[in-house]
Amino acid sequence: LPTDADDPPYLQASAVMRRLRVSLHLAWRILVYEKGRTALALGGVFIAILLVFIELGFFVAVPQGGMLVYDHMRFDLLLASENYQYQAQPWQFPRERLTRAAAVAGVATATPLYFGGGYWQDPKGGFRLDFFAIGFDPAAHPFAVDDIERQRDMLEEGDTLLVDDTTRPIFGPLNSGRELLINGRRMTIGGTYHLGTGFLGIGVAMMDEANFFRAFGRRNNPVNLGLIELAPGADAGKVAAALRQALPADVQLFTRDELKAHEDSYWTTRTSVGLIFGSGLIVSFIVGLMVLYQTLATQIARNLPEFATLKAIGYADIHLAAVVLIEAAIIVAIAFVPATAAALALYAMIRSQTLLPVMLTVPHLLGVLAAVLAMSAGSAMLSVSSLRRADPAEIF
Amino acid sequence: MTALDLPRRLMPGGGVPLAWRNLVADKWRLLRSSAGIAFAVLLMLVQLGFERAFFDASLSAVRALDGDLFAMNASKYRFGTYDPFAHRDFDAIRNVSGVASAAPLYAQWMAFWWTSPVDNKPHLVRVFAFDPEGSPVFLLAGIADQQSLLKADDTVLVDRDSRRFLGMDGDPREGKINGQTVKVVGSFALGPDFMSDGTVVMSDRLFAKLLSGGRERPQTLPVETAVVKLKPDEDIAAAKQLVSAALPPGLVVMTKPELVAFERKFQADLSSAAPIFFLGTLVGFAVGTLISYQIIYTDLADRLPQYATLKGIGYRNAYLVRSVLSQAILTGLAGYIPAWLLCLAVYRIIGQVALLPLRMTWQLTGISLFLTLAMCLLAGALAIRRVIAADPAEIF
């Protein structure tokens, strides 16, 4: 065979392209030659990719349970106590901090929120259940939830509450008009809303602040959280800096991004959630790698005589490696499509079951694709090592 | 039966140990296939282990209670909720015949904040309190043998397995609870559950002092659970009837197994942990079946001429089927054993970092072994059609 090195540079480039085309062609022919085997390989890779998607979904989404309720609140900046832990343990701070915040230039509104853990019991008796209550002024529209906006009049009725419709069945029917003992006080369910309980508890209810104060024996001071909305056109960074300047050290300020980072890190590092799903993710990667390697190594082992023949007629190891790499890439690319579709369907199922925001974002999609391609390239390289041993003289 | 007898036992028909020889014929292939199966098994074991650990963590406090019978409010829907009953009702239990001792357990999950020496911030902790002069309430080493230390003023025992950010593991001498300084006189190992990050044990006097500023005395403090011990040889069921009869109708009496089952049912009904880890186990099983199918199928395809030869010289299909299935079982075991050993290390590491009671049990071993053999046999049964269809005349 004439060597490419003798050719002028522009021909060398085209020679590389030609070899690549040959490799591509060969890889494709191997795949379509034994359709049953290829289907089996595709099935294996499909499951491996789906497994990575599932574990990644849990790993990303479970901590987001902590953001669920925040994601449906209207605010640009969140004011919280210096002792703020996470949403269900926000601690408290003097209401005066909100008054001071509202006076800072660029702040449109500073709305207080009241949180409380209370007891829920049927007047006829039965279990006395723990539930989580949020008290607020409906006129301030802190929640971007249609059901809550729509039932504002109901919310303002005396001794009435709205209940999240994902409150667990142990709480009994959630039909409007049902009477309850809330912390021993008679209250009525005014209606339900669809938001999700996140990590607040197994039952969550919203109350007008006047009702909340009566049910929990509290006053409007101190408050648990403050929602700050900026005036149109105000620069969030500048206002945040001015607020931090104006407010004492007993409160802290979160932008939305900072809050998400805080809640995520609380659930991933402080609790065992991150470790549980993180280890699931790692094991899923290893299993995926095993499946890919097993599949590719099998394919190569089966074609070893043919590869040896190619070597004998002058093909270099690098071209055979290219064939294997291309074969791996084709299998992954084809299996990736149904795996993504199946992941989307599974995510939708998990979303409706748990109301966790399990989403397949573009970065995740690309991340998994890149990881799987890297894994397949890695296992292809591993299996190529057996190719190098393919001695034309010994194979037959 | 020793391990060395195993291949002999699995020999179909008593001739050549075909399945064993096939398995060990190619060491490199054996390594590859057992690694593939091993990681699928590890995935199942990790998921099953997490599911168990989740339940065990939430049951650990209940299991640590030292009593034959437990009396509590009938409205308690789980052990971990504050719902105490009047102290005067408790006093009636002591006079029931057959009762050796009855001790009041006081508890709070939402009212005590421990200032962590790590970040100097208050964190919610679970508190158990009892009379240090009375009979032991907990079986746990570190509590039962150190409870006399709690007789001194303002002394507490802390859980050294609490989440690290509480700083209870660093042998602290002093701590702050609800702003008041307390002396830490010892520690025990209980571990967090999914509601409490840490646990503090104290005397009933200190409990009353911290909660009500000393207005309430232990003698009138409402009781969370009455921990009752019976005299030796007392019939538990009969004693339960007697204790129930002595109490007002709003209270229930449970034996220890009933209390554990009650708590387990609550966790099973309300948490999404079981379906999440079930899904993980299922995926592990599917991946494992696919990997074993690929392994067995490839192996059969490679040895098809040999199988056809065996058929040609008069071996029946039943012999070949037995041989293939034996080999499937051996392949499964070759993956299972390293996975089981690796899992011990994984459980240990994750258990220590995540403070989860991850333990290898006979039950987990049995379930995972069953699943492993099931997936290999299923894969073997699917792949075997090729051998049965092998026509000696056509193969060559």
C-alpha cells in the first residue's frame, strides 16, 4: 500500500477522510449484519442510559422538594433570620426589619409571612396530626398559585383555611365546609389548592394572617420570612447591597439564586439525601459502563477473525480502533433517543406522584449524552486492547 | 457441603462438569462477566439496603425503649409527635397487678433548640426526658448505665451519632439548649431519623425547667408515653387488658412489637422512600437480567458447535438445558459473591458518612441472592432456545 506520507498535504487530509469513511461504512455494516445481536446491544445500552437518567432525576429533584413552595412565591429578595435553617425551620425576626427594608430605595413591597406547625384533628376525635400552616395577607398576593388567588374571598372568611390537595390521605377528606379542630380551635376548610407540600410536612394549609394569629396565639410581630419585591427597573444587586447596609446582623438576605443554592446544599449536604441519591448515581454510572463494555467487547470478540483479516491486508490498529469507536457511538446515539423518551415519561410519572419538579433540562440531557459517549468511548478503548492482540496468523 | 463440592453437585448427569469448565475456560471473560453481574447486584443491594435503613432509622428510637407495655394517647398517629396525656392518668398504671414498674417518658420534637458549637446557631433537636431515679426507660448503652448522672442539676446526655453540624460528636463538655447552658455528662449512639437531626436526653426536672421556666413540676408534667415493665412470668396479653382497663378511654396500650408495627405502618403509608427504592431495585434487576442474557447468549453462540456435537453424539436436550442453567447459576454466583463483599464496604462507608443504619442482614442476603439467581435463570431460559434449535447437521 502507498503510504499517505508521500502525498501532498491536501491529499493527506482527504486520505484521512477516506479512511474515516471506510471505518464508518465498516462499523455500519457490522451493526446491520446481525440485527438480533445489535438489537440486544441497543437494549442493554438503552437500559444503562435510562438508569443514569432515573438516578440523576432523583439526585437533582429530591433536594428541589425544598424549593417547591418558594418557586410559587412572588419575591425578588427573601429576608430571613440570621438563624434561618431551611424553609420549614426559618426561625423569626422583628417585623420592624421589614419596615426598614421597605424604606430602602428600589424596594416596592416587603411582605411578612408567618409559619407555624400546628395540630389538625377531626371534631369527632381520631388522630391529632401535625400540619404546617402559612399565614399571610391575601391582599399582598405572596403566592403565584391560581387556586389561592381565585379563592381570596374564601381565605378572608373568619376561621377558614385552604388546604394543599396533596395533603396525605391520613388527614381525611379535604372537601370545603369540613369542620376541623386546628390547635383545638374550630375552623372550616374553605377549599383546596394545587401546589405540593414539598418538604414542609405531610399536610400544608394556608390562612389569612388574622386567622393564623387566632389559631396559633401569635401577633404580627415577630415574623418568619419577608418577601421583598423590587420596584420596576431597580437593579437587584444594588438594592440587595443597600438592604444589607441598612439592616442589622440579625437578618440575612437571599436572592433567588442564593436561596436555591442554600436550600439545595441543606438537603444534599446536611441530610443524607445527597449521599443516598449521589451513591445511586455513581453506581448507575458504573453499571452503565459495565453494560456498555460488556456489549462492545462481545461485538468485537465476535468479529475478531474479520478484524484480523483486515490487519493482514494492511489496516493499521488505529483504523480498527476507529471502527470500534464509531460502532460504539452509533449504538449510543440510537439507544439515546428511546432512553430519553422513556425518561421523559418516567419523569412525568414521578412528577405527578410526588409533585417534585423532576425536569429533563437541556444541560442534564447534554450532560448525560456526554457522559454516556465518554463511557462508551472508554469501554471501546478497553475492548480495543483485545483487538491489538488480534494476530492474523493465530486467529485461524 | 464445601465450596469445592459445588461444581461437582451442579454437574448434570455425573460426567464431565461441563458448566464449571465452561465457566472457567476463559479467565478474562469470566472476570468481565462477573464484574457486569456484580455491579447489577450491587445496585440492587444498595437500593434494598437504603430502603431497610430508612425504616430502621425511623424505628430506632421506638426499638430502644425498655418496656413490655406502652400507654399513650390514642390520638397519637406516630411515636414522633408531641401529644401527651395528663400525669394523673399515669399514676393509675402503677397500681395494676402484675406491673413491676411504670416510668413516664417525656418527649419533645419541636420545642428544643440546641446551639451548635460548630456554627453557633440554634438547631431543633429531639429531647427525651425521664426521672433519673426511676427504672430505666431506654435499653440503649450510654443512657441506661449513665442515667444517674442526670440527677445533678442541668446535666444532659447527647447522641454522638447526631448529624455532624450539631457538634455533638466532638465530646462537648457544655452546651446550650433554648439559650440556657447545660453540662454534657455523657453520650450514647442512637442516630438521626428523617425528622430529627439529633437527640438530647435529660431529667424530667430539667425538661420542665427549660420548657416552662420552672413553673411546672415533674409530678404534674403531661406524659408522652408510659413505659411499663411487668413482673417476671406475667402474661403480656392479660396485663395489657388490665392496664387498658385502668386507664381512661382516650389512651391506648401497646406491646413493644405492636408499637414498632404501628410506627412502621405510618412510615410505609406516608413516605415515598419505598417506591423510590423499589424502582431502583427493579432497574437493577432489569439491568442484571440483560447483562446475564448477553453473557449467556454470547457464551452459547461461541460454543454452539460443541453443543451441536454433544447432541450429535447422543446427549439429550434435557442434559444441555441442565448444563446451561447450571452455568447460569454459577455465573450468577461468580457475580454475587464479590458484589456481596463489596457491598459490606459500601454499607460501612455510606452508613458512617450518612449516619444511616445500613447493615447486611440474612434477610437482605437471601432476597438479593434470590433476585440474582432469578435474573440469571431467566436470562439462561431465554437464551437456551439457541441450543435446543442447534442442528448438528447444519452447524458445520
